[in-house]
Amino acid sequence: MRYFLIILLHFFIYQSFAQLNDEFNDGNFDQNPEWFGNTGSFKVNSNKQLQLDTAGTGVKYLVTQNTLINNIEWSFWIILNFDPSASNQLRIYLCSDNSDLTKPLNGYFLRIGENLALDDIDLVKQSGTSEQIIIDGIDGRAAIKPSLRIKVLRDNTGNWQLFSDTTGGFNFKPEGSGFDSTFKTTSWFGIHCKFTSSNSKGFFFDDFYIGPERKDTVGPQIIDISTADATKLVLTFDEDVDTAGLSENNFSIIQNTDNYKIRKIEKISKRLIVIYPETDASYLYNYLKVLHAINVSDSLGNVSNQLFPFIHYLLSPGDIIINEFMADPSPVVNLPDAEFVELYNSLNIDFPLKYLSIEDPSTKTALSGIIPARSYLILCKTSDTSQFKSYGKTLGINLPSLNNSGDKIILRSSAFGVIDSIQYDLSWYKDTKKSDGGWSLERIYPYPNCFNEADNFTASVHPDGGSPGKKNSVFDTFYLSIIQKKLKFSVLNDTTVMVESNFKIDIGSPLGGIVKCLESPYTEYKLKPGITGNPFTFYTDQKMLPNHTYSIHLEAYDCQRHLIKLDSFFIIPGNIDSSDLIINELLFNPYPYGYDFVEIYNRSDKYLNLKNLKIARLNDSLQLKDIITLFTTDFFILPKDYLVLTENPDDIKTRYFVKYPEKMVKTSLMTMPDDKGDVILLYNNLWIDYFHYEQKYHFQALSSKEGVSLERISPDAATNNTSNWHSASSTVGYATPTYKNSQFSVIHPADSAFLAEPKIFSPDGDGFNDIIKITYKFNNTGNFGSVKIYDLSGRMVKELVNNDLFGNEGFYTWDGMNDNGTLCYSGVYIILAEVINVDGKVKKIKLSCTLNR
């Protein structure tokens, strides 16, 4: 008896040794079982697949011991990442008496790769070096980058059967059958790869099995339930289902003690079934449920009854949010020098990311894995993953590159649309130093609210520069409660009012309003909703009149159905005519590393819309050059108001007193040379104002002209009257951006031919009586002549003009400088005007003034 047990034990040990089953899950092929041959030319890759990994053109093989040949199944999975041919061919040696598959041998092999495009799977007998096809597979089954699972059966008499699944699954279809019993023993099983250099890494293998035939006795099993749609479930089975007798009664859903029926099914394919649960108010999303599949059969009649736990996900905007992001990591504070986006899951369940993508206007990347309930997930570039893992759960992806400012980040669901979306700019930092880089932008309040993201984001206050993977350093549950919801409106034209809000509008709620004209003709207008969103528009039922005062009453609901009201006043903008807008102040020679600015002034009594206003300069041929559109959207300037145009408002604010910062406009400007140049304002191709400036227009006694603006003296006088410009005074810091010029003066017309004021002037750059104004007025035209300055000894110190054509009225200015460019001494000076009329008669006019240094 003991002897029998020993023999039986040896039999089972032999059987266990002889059967082959290698899925490479151990990450190697040198044990369990051991493979021999060109072992240095293969590897087990990160997907736990055996892969050819060599270079050049050649033949490489691997073999492992196998003695099974009768009543046996061979099966395996392969991918060829190329179209097979005679030069790029795979052989699977099922049986061989020689361990060197490149030498003459006796055995059987499968061949994939021929000279023609109709590549198939052939079973071939090899006797020494001669070959004979036993089974000629179906043409074209392996012609284009084949991904195959193959099964071969042989009985003990020599009957062969060949099967394949061209999807790599287990739904085998017959390739053919044949008979050959020439070889009844074997010693080796192996793979033989013939390749050119471009395909030296393109052979993949897995799931090798040699043993007794494995027969299917199990019914279809659900392997996945897709819940990306709120109304349906997509069931994926591991094998073909007999769909002929399948109905709604084969499925139900269990939640707690309730059982929900299925109202409809769709048979997409033999492995994909869509079911629609019945609609019921008590049916809760985002909770654990169980799908009960009852009496589901495969094509062989195997029946399964299965309980499959799942969660029917429903995702609403705000459930998962963009909670923090680093758009400009340099200069580094203490975080990695890399961009990241942090998501926060506010749900009480882990959520599968396979339903989501992160994107900007140019790049879209699908996500994977899960984001845990009430937790954070850091998204970064794949190459930066190791740098962020210490901060929390991290997913390396093809992260869209984030602009430092003016970019959009969207979190989108394939089933539920946009879940979160932000469009940020530098103003979100609320800190000019932090906006230069190294600090993340963090959401202040991460839970559902109706405020716009610009109010709900700010620069991180964490000493590292950000707080990825944990609660934000600026988190505040009370912050939004102190922000007042506001509506802001602007008038686009005589029938359209545009409304913006600092909160999210419920676009499904009624929007309405009334406009009343507060002066003749005292008309009342009803507002009809137009384009919805933020901003949204209203249309009046009749045209409004320009430069008339109107009252407006608006009503809108926020996303939480709170009613917000607006009562205000406005005036319809007028058309921009020539000289309505003027160039009022110019900084063309800034301090080192500083920025230029151009100040414009609305000297009209009209509200003006500056949309499409342009600025430019002239080239050497006096043609327009560097034309820049300043405002591409509606932008309004009030009557008698100022706007300052500059590329860097923050620089101007740090160097000068800016009385009205809201009147600073960040925009591109053309180059303005430090010595001389031109500035042109254009509207609808009409020259609104033009100024040719030169450095010599400055007060020449200044020790340095850097950082000193050139100010217009009178907004009503001609722009290119050189006497109408002077350096800004020292007492205001050498510039007056956004408010009245330090050298502003009202030019009073002379009562007689010539008038000089003030009588005493002090050209010291303090902005008070720095110049003397010499005005004139004539009753006739055609006068010309000169204006000169003399000291009391009769010496001419300054020739203001010579042979100048006088208008009916005008003015000149003297800043106390002589013709040599130096400041005159204190004292009394004589102003001599010589006027020649059309008849040739000469008239001399003497005036006096006192220069006080």
C-alpha cells in the first residue's frame, strides 16, 4: 500500500511539473518555469507581459521544458505591434525535440506572418528543415497589428483544432482543423521572433497555458457596471450572453431592503447590455446598491445568478471642484518648481475619475483612478509625480500647461457636462508681489455658493507658497457672507443694456426690468431678456436717446433663488467726434526699468464708448505704424474724465501718486522714443487727436528729464501748439496720472491785441505760476509777426516766434529760459510783439512781466 502511494505521489508531482502556466506576475521568466535561449533579448515589462526587447534586425527565441502533447490544450495571448510579413514573423513552437529553435528540428509550430497581406494563423509541421501546413487559418485574421488569444487542441490520435479570438478575449472562433500524428513526443515549447530593426520591441506575450483542455462550465459574469449616465446602467460581461431570451425580468436592483425593477433593456452587443432602472423618488444616487442578475445564460447554456455591488453615480456642478492651482511656480517659495491643479471631492463617497477630464482651451486629458470622499487629489505632469507624492494623493497626467494669467481650467464629466470651470487672471491674487510667481491660488470657501470665482480665490498664505493635498491656508467659512451681491450694468447702444453680476445667475429664473427717461420726453421702457449668462443682456422696446438721463430697475435671482435688485441711473453714450478725446499727458522717457503712459481726456459733455479706440505712431514716411486696439469690448469714459493707458499700472502706482487707480487701463502701447515721436488716437479710422512730442518741450532747467511727464496746459488749445505743453511740476512728483494736470491753466482771451499773465511768475517747476502766458486777439485775419523778450538793458534774451502767422486768437508761453537754454535772472522783462497786417502796416506792442527766481 505504501509503495502504491509513493507511485501515486510521483505521478502527481510529475503531472504538476509537466503542466505549464505562466502569466509573468512574478516579474521574471527565469523560474516557475525557467525559460532558456536568447534571455538577454526579452524582458517582463511594467504590464507584466513578456516582451521582445532588443535592437537591430535578427531572430530571437525562448524555450521552456514541456513533454505534454496528447489530449492537451495550448493557449496564450499575443500582440504584434506591426503588420506581420515574411520579414517580421512570429512562430509559436507547440512541440519541438530541439531546444534551439533556429536549428533543424522535429515538431509543430503556429506561424503568423507571410509575404501577402492576407496573413493568417497556420499550424505547420516541421521535419528537420522542411515544413508542411496542417491547418491553413482564415485569411486576414492577423493582417493588421494583431491582438490575439489563441487556443490549440490535440487528442491522442493526432486530431488538431485551432481557435482564436481577435479581440484578445475568450470568445474563441474556429480557424480550422487537421490531422497529423507524425510526432508523438516533445521536449520543448517556445517562441521564435523574426524581425527588422523597427519592430525589435514589438512582440508581446502573456497567459501561456499547456495542460488538459479547460472547458467552460460557468455562466456569464458581470465584470463592470458603467454608471456615467444618471438614467441607465451599462453592464459588461466576461463572455457572450445568450440575448435571445433576455428581458427586464433578468435584472433588479437592491438598495437596503427595497427592490427596484428594470423598466427597459437594450442589447448593444452580446457582451454589453444597457438597463434602465424604474424611476422612483426613493431611488438614491451615490449610495451603495446591488445589481441582481438572474438566470443569465451563455451560448453553451451555462447559467449564472450574480449579485454585483455598485454605486450609481450622479455628479452635479460643485461636487468635485478645482480647489487650488499653481499657474506660475517660479520664483519658487518652497514648493516644487512645477505646475499643479488640486481637486477636492465634497461627496461622501469615493468617486471614479474615469468619468472626468481636465482641460484648458487647447488640451484635454482624461483622468483615472479614484478621488476619495472628502479628500484632495493633486494633478501634475507625469514627470513631476515624485515631487508631489509627499504632499498627498497625486495623479501624474498630461496636465494642460497653465498660462500665468488669463487662462481657463475646466473639469468636465463625459455624462454630466462641466462640473467646475474657472477663468483666472492676475487680479485673483489680490497681492501684486505674489502674482509675480511662486504662490498658488486657493479657493476660500469650497462648498456650493453663488459667488463668482474671482471673489472666492486668493493667493495662498501658507509659508510654502501653497497647500497642495490638504485644507487650503485661506479656508474661511464666513468670508463669502460679508460680500454683498451686486448687479452692474452698462449701455451698449440705444436699445441694449448689458448686465454683469458678482454672483452666478439662475438663468432659468425670470429676469426683468424697467427703464425711465427722467427728462423730456419722460418715456418708460420695458426691458426684455436677451442673451443669458454672465454678462446677460436686456433689450428695450423702443430706442433711447443719447445724452439723456435714465433710471433703471433690474431684478435677477442667484443660483440659490435669492432675489437681487438694482436701482441706478445712466446716460446713453454719444458718438465720438474729432477732438472729443485728447492726449492730455505723456510719459515717454520713464525712469530706468519704468513704463511709459498716455493719459487721454474726454473734454466733451458726452458719455463715450471707447470700444475699438486705437493708438498708433508714424513711421519715417509719415504712415501709420504699430496700430494697437486699446478696447475690444465696451468701455465707457465719463464727460470731463481721464484714463491712463500703460503696459504696467502697478509700476505707475508705485512711482507716482495715482488719485483714481480705477482709471488706470492695462494695455499694450507702441514704442515711444525718449527724444521725439508721435502719438495718434484713432476711432473708426478717424484721427481723433495727434501729438508730435519732443524732449525740448520740457522745462530745460530740469536736471533730468527721466520720469517727468509732459502735461497739456489747456485742453481747449491746439494739441501741437508747443506753448501748450510743459513739464509736470516737482510738487506732484513730476506726473499727474488720472487727475487734473499740475500745469493746467484756463487761457483767458486777451481783451486787447496782447495780454501777459501772471505779471509775476516763478519758473521753479513747483506747478504754481511756472510760466507766463501771452495771449492775443485780433478783429481781422492775416496778421503775422514776432514776439521777443528783452531785459531792461535792451538785450534780447528770448525769441519766442518770428514771422509767425497769427490766428484770430491764441497764446504763447515763456518758461524763463533764454535762447542759450539757461534760466534768466530775476528781474523785470519787456515783451515786445511786432504785428504786420495785410496792408503792410506795422504795430509794436510792449508788455512787462517780472521773473522771480
